[in-house]
Amino acid sequence: MHSKRFIAKPGANRKGLGVTALAFVFAAVFLFPIFIAVVNSLKDKGEILRSALALPARLNLENYELVLTKSGFLKAFFGSCFVTGGGIVLNLAVSSMAGYALARWKSRWSAFLTVFLLSSMFVPFHTIMITLLKTAKALGLTGKLWGLILIYCGLQCPIPIFLVKGFVSTVPHEMEEAARIDGCGTARMFRSIVLPLLRPILATVAVLNTLWIWNDFLLPYLILGKPSTIPLSQMYFYGQFNQQWHLIMAGFVISTIPVVVFFLVMQKYIVQGISSGAVKG
């Protein structure tokens, strides 16, 4: 037998190096604002005004101490955790059940309701902002964290319902029929069979909606009107003639850490869910 040697072409190596270099450039572009925020969070106000790009003369960890103690940050942090967690859990529960019901409901009304929900995605928020605020006041939802959670759930439902409906439509009916033969009710079947299959979609929706709720400023400002969440607490450091940029950057860094950790954890579950779904499919 004659052995054959495969020699990589020089062009392929150059192409790989070019892709790697391009990836490093994009990574540097996206990480540069984070680097600037971290560096300026360790400076005093005078250093930032002299040069925002220079490294700090010394590490001013007092900035983080002032943010945690002076601006009511801890209260706002737990408020953001409550609103974000409550909004995500309620949204996933409602959208998963609604998407499953629309996928299994063999009626022309199912398609109509799906199109009706999707049409709300094309309505800009600013066009319904005043009406939403008036409705929230009439229902007694303003000034309350749970009221903000209900509003977030309603605004977030269309896309998850559409994704869940499309995914459930590809799941064979035989799995559910076999569960019914074994005496499994609808609620138990949904919880034990359908819901685990939805893990990749629900994890993706949870990540995207978490980024929106955690960083949202306008809706909490309209509904709450007080620094009960992290974006609202950042207003403490803004003034008409004075902006405390060193404290603003420190608050930004602290508020970013939970979101990054959550994204990394959920990314793992997304990959595992997609892989297990591919093997089962």
C-alpha cells in the first residue's frame, strides 16, 4: 500500500490567520468600552477630566464604596433582581403555555391569534407609552415593583410565544399520545415532556429579556418614578452642572457583573440543550 501525505496549502494557513486576526480586532472593538469603564472607575474625577484614556495613578477603590453606600445601590440592586427575575419567570411560564396551546389548537383562530400577537412587535413603544402609563395608573400598577413585572411580561410575550409555537409544531404527536395512554394528564404531560424540550428556546429568551429588563431605564422611570432599580439609581450621580463620572463608571461596572455571570451560566445550558435536542432529533 502506498501512503499518501496531505500537505496543507499555504493559502489555507493565510486564510486561517486572517480570520483569527479579524476575530481579535472585533473582540478588541467590543471590549474597549468595558476597558475604559473599568479604568475610569478606578480614578478620581480630576484624572478623568484630564484624560479618560490614561491609566489611573492609583487604584481608587473608594469609588465602589461610595456607590454601594451613598446612592442606595444595594436597595436598587435587589429591586432590579426582583423585577428581572419575576418578569422572566412569569414571561416564560405564560409564553410556554400559550405557545403550546396555539401549536396544538387545530383551528383557524390559532393562526389569527399568532398573527395578532406578532403584529404587536411592529408597534414602536413610544406610540403606546402614554396609553400604557394611563392604563397602569387606572389599574393601580404605578409605583409598585409587581406592577412593573406584569407590564414587562405583557410586552415580552409575543416573541417567546411565536418561538415556542414553532418549536412545538415540530414535536411528534406520538410522544404526547403515548403519555396520554399511560394516564398522563395535560398539565403533567406539558411539565414532564414538552417543557424539557423547550429548554434551548426558553434559555435564549431568558438571556435576551434579562439584558433588556436589567438595563432598561425608560419603563421603570415611567412606572416607578423613584430609584428602585439600578438604572434609576444611577441618576443620583448626574446633575445639571456636575457629573460624577468616576462614580458613574464604578456603578456601571458593578451593575454589569451580575448580567455577565448570568449570561455565562445560561450560555452553558443553551449549548447543552441544543446538543441534547440535536441528538434526540
